Amino acid sequence: MQIIKYPSQEQWDKIICRPVIDNTHLFGLVQNILDDIKKRGDEAITEYSLKFDKVELSSFEVSTEELNEAKNIISTELKEAILRAKENIDMFHSSQKQTFGKIETSPGVTCWQKASPIEKVGLYIPGGTAPLFSSVLMLGIPAKIAGCKEIILCTPPNGEGKINPAILFAASVAGIDKIYKIGGIQAIAAMAYGTATVPKVYKIFGPGNQYVTAAKQLVSLKDVAIDMPAGPSEVEVIADDSANPVFVAADLLSQAEHGADSQALLLTTSERLATQVEEEVMKQLTELPRKELAEKSVANSKIVVLQNEDEIIRLTNLYAPEHLIIETGNYNELAEKVTNAGSVFLGHYTPESAGDYASGTNHTLPTNGYAKAYSGVNLDSYIKKITFQEISKEGIRILGPTIEIMAENELLDAHKNAVTFRMS
């Protein structure tokens, strides 16, 4: 990892630059595939599944028999872990339910809000280099709590046409019963447009490679909503001399192993800790099964030694990390000053891995600086809020002149008339 000592503020923008892959060059290719699937539906999906996933399927939907088989394949230990995680995720997201009362904004003018679930949502779970069954829980459980009527899941099969059994078990636990063996661009197209087999949804959630990301961006322009802009995973650690360099190195590598374009950043005021963490990262790296991926990510990662905590907080809020771990003696004090981050992990015994799997918070978070404006997935991600209002005869008499004056000054006479006719 590169160690940068006491950079000037003019260097900060370069320090926080992400190793983002520009996928705009893929838009032409991806759009052609989207258009083909929109036109030909299941037939086109079958062809692209054979081309990209090297599998020919007679049926896309996962059968009840396959779901039952998955329950028997995975270990009791993993089942218990998934069920424990489900319990915590359920508890945390259930606590986000809101109730809304009626407000009389003026005499005779009553306004209120109602939360209404998005009726149809689609979840995309990558196959790739790791079976992300934890993402099934993170996306499916809040959708169920929100009350979405139709929840479908798409994930790519292996060469034998099978889905990882942990993904299927997690889907069952989350209450998802419509699962399709479709991956990549074709999965996004199927959910965005609908086919004879796959229902059209109103919003798509989930991570994916650069092709999936490009497809989500394109369909979101006019056909369907998406959860948030997506990018490579990232973590920032703030640490001082009270931190254990072994813990800090492990936290940095926990994101580095996601992929070659992931990024890890350590901010500290301690040169001694910076050196210790760098040595420990290289030591732990040699033992990782995903060493080759992690090595490329570590090359994109940095340790930055700053003058004081004020600089650390200012650089942190400028970076707006997806994951932020604060391993300092005064972590609560620093946490109060954080304004831009996806999810924050406090103290020496709170690894980011806890949020990835089982503490209860959601791991689908804004990357690439989008934490300045976006929240991570939560219960509200699956809900629309509809406003209502009711005005009495007395209410329109009192409020009407205000509306008339405003409408007249915007040169919108029909707006004014809608009030005037009622008042007269």
C-alpha cells in the first residue's frame, strides 16, 4: 500500500480518486441486448444465457424440488448462521416502520402522508466469484417487511443449470418464492420489461459487474427505477495508536478481496501505526485464497498520515466512504462529526464484516462518493409515500386568497379559477 505523509489540501482530490471503471463504452453493446430482449423476450434470454453463461435451460424458474433439495445440501451450521442473521436483519428493518398522523396546517386544511409499498420489485444476485447469499437476505427481508406484493429474484446458474444452494436457502428464509436462473444483462432486461416467464417489476435492486451496472443505468432512464448508482466496494478506516494493526489490516483486506477495483483507505495521525499496518497487510495478504484479486486492490489503496483529527474528519467527509470503520480511543466523538458515509462501524471490535452479514444493518450501500447524497438500502427503499389533503369550506375561504395571489403572479389563471369558483 502507498503511504502518503502529511499531504497538502491541494492533494486531497487526488488521494480520494477511486479506481472506477468507466462503463459508458459498454452502453452500445448493452443497449442492443436490452432492445433484443424487449422485442423477443424468453427466446432472446435463452440465446444470451447460452452465449454468456454457457448453459441451455428448458425452464428459467427454480422449481419447488430444487428449493427443497437446497435445504438438504447445505450444512446445519450454515443454516443456523443464515437464520440468526435473518433474525437480526428483520429486527433492525422492522424498527424502521413509521406511522403518520394528520396535521392541520391551517384552520380547515388537513394534510397527511401514507406509506405504500412498491408492489413489484426485482432482486439481482450475482453468481461470479462468490455466491452472495447474504445479499439475498439484505434485499429480500426489507422487501417482505415493507409489504411488496411481488418479489422476484434473478441469479445466474452454473454450467449445469444449478443455483448455489445457499442462495436458494436464503431466498426461502427471506420469503422469496419466484426465483429465476437468469444472469447478467438478460436478467436486468427481463425484470425491466417483463417476458412470458418473468414478471415486469417497478424497481430493481442488487449489485453486479460492469455489464449489469450499465444495464441498470440504461433501463432506469425510462423503464424502471433502480436502488442506487453502483460501483466497486470500498472501505475507509480511521485509526490511532490505540488500534490493533492486525485488526486494521484485516479490515482493509476485507474489502480488497471483493475485486481488483475495490479500494481501501487508512487515515491516521500515527506514522508508527501506518508502518505497522502496511507490514501486516502484506503479511495477511499472502494467506488469502483470493490473493490475486486482493493484490490488485491493495495497489489502488492508500495509507494517509495527517496532521490532526480535524484533517481526518474533513478528508473523510470529502471521500464519503461506503464503509467507515473508526478504531480510535475517542470513536464516539469522531462519529458525531461524520456527515458523509454509507455505514459506520465503531470501536476496536466492530468489523465491517458484521454489517456485511449479521449485525442487522443493510450492506447495500452507496459507493463512489454517492454517500454525500444517497442512503443505503433500508425499509424506505421499498416504500412510496403518498400525501393526502382535505380542505373544508371554511378552510378554502381562509387559505384561498393566498393561493389566488400566488397563482395570479405565476400567470396561471386556471389555477386561480379553481379556487375562485369555490370561494364564490
